[in-house]
Amino acid sequence: MRADLLQLAAELARKEVPFVLAIVTSRRPASSAQPGDMALVTADGEFHGWLGGGWTRPTLVGGARAGRA
């Protein structure tokens, strides 16, 4: 796990700023993501971290903005 993302999550939680913390728990072949990869996305779409593939980031950011990630 990335300590920097967990620290950012703790800071945002203290400030009551909405965010999504996504962690890869499993994968299927041809995914570049690995279990344990993680990213944090704020409600305004700011992305921190890495989750792999070209569709992952826009899907996660879109879900975070819509409040359904």
C-alpha cells in the first residue's frame, strides 16, 4: 500500500473533503494493474496514484464525480 495516498486520505477525511480510495484486489489478464495498486480521486476529479489501463482512470474519475465510485 502507498503510505502517501493513505496519508492524503486521512487529511481529506479530517477536512471532510469527499474522495474515493480505490484499491486493486484482483485482476484478469491483460490488465497492467496489480493487486495492491491504488489511487485516490477527489470529487473535483483530481487523481492521485495509479490503477493501470487506459479505461481505468476515466471510469474511476467519472464515478467519483458522480458519487458512485
